[in-house]
Amino acid sequence: MTRPPLVLTVAGSDSGGGAGIQADLKTMLALGTHGMSVLTAVTAQNSLGVQGVWELPVEAVRAQYRSVVDDIGVQAVKTGMLASPELVEAVAELLAGTDAPAVVDPVGVSKHGDSLLAEAALDSVRTKLLPVATVATPNLDEVAQLTGVQVRGEGDLRRAAAALLEFGPRWALIKGGHLTGEAVDLLTDGSEELWLRAPRHDNRHTHGTGCTLASAIAAGLAKGLDVPEAVTAAKDYVTGAIAAGFALGAGIGPVDHAWRLREA
């Protein structure tokens, strides 16, 4: 049997199954890769929001990472919720010593507005984590947190990307999903630019979009795609997942990670 490409997610758990580690692993499976996980935090979370967060000790995160990478290996890594300065710095150190592309989703707040990153951790993200990222994928709230650039229209995306690139990631993907009109994102390394556009679907059930997109990019990189190819394929996948998002509980439901399997 041919072994599928290996992708590792370093992120928190979403007990409701729509985002976090659960969304990452579903995405990796749907895109034909073998997903592995390093759990950084446990959340009590559902369609209405985050009711509690419990971080894992740094030594537990480090042990999980070494256990997977040293024995199985990895062809791409995706990071999500890291919560504290200590976790950010530990994961950045691990990524720096791993010969695989890293997709950094600098998770700051949940879909419901719940904080998932301590204010004290922002500087560690800027100075430790972003410099080891192959691709950084902030949404508009997160890029404002990290750079101070407020994106109010498509014309601000280039300025936000330039500010993010100053912290050292090879590529910046600024996600414009919170803007009005079509869903437009900008991918750039400072010289090459790729504008990604998709129709905006009238569907409120979009929980997990950021995790899903970053995991899809990591899956593409693990398959050997270059960054623009991986991001383009990931944008197409997450657009379909948003269109197929479904109601769950009394609040915001998740995107449908299995939409392509249902269409097959």
C-alpha cells in the first residue's frame, strides 16, 4: 500500500467538532493525507461559543511533537491555537528544527469572539513563530492584532500583507472573508502576488473556516505543491465546504469537510 503524505497539526481541541484539531484532521483526511496531532489545549466549545479553555503543559506539547516527528516523520506542519507565550515559543523552536514547511494560523479569537490567545503571547507570535512560517494565514482581526493595520477594504490588503511580512514569514495570506462583497484573499511573498476570489455564499454556518483553510494548505504542501498552488487548491476546497455548511446546535454550525466525498 502506498503511504499517504504526512501532515501534523499543532492546535487546540474543539469539543463541538467544527474547528481546531477536529477540523484539521477531517480536512487532512478529505484531501488524501494522513493527519497527526499535537494537542495544545482543550476547550469546552459548541455552536454558541467557548465555555472554557485548559492549556496543556509545555512538556506535554513537546513530548507529543517529538513522539510523532522522530518516529513517523512529517511533510508539512500546521499550527493553530497556541494560547500562551510559553506554548508559542516552544512550538516555534520545534518548527525551526523540523525540515518541513509550516503553515501558521495565528489564532487570536474564535468565530464567536472568544479570546484564544493571551495578549502577552502576541509578541512571541511576532518574534518567534512568524519567522519560522512558510505561510502565515491571519484573518483581518488577527492581522490587526499583530501589525496594527486595519483592513476596511480590498485596497488595504496589500498594506496588511507587507506589515506581516516584516515579521519574517516567507508568504503572507491575508484573508478578506470579513469584508463585504466577494470573498477575496491576498497571497504574497513581497514580490509575487496572487489574488484569490470566490463568490460569497449566503450561509451563516462557517465555523472552522480558518482551521480548515490552513490545514488544506498544509495538505497541499505535503503533496509537493508549491505555495501558490497549495493556497489556490485550499481556497477552492474551503469555498465548497462553506457552501455546504450545515446547522448544528442553536448557534453557528460548521463547514462541511466531507463535501467532496458527498459529491463523488
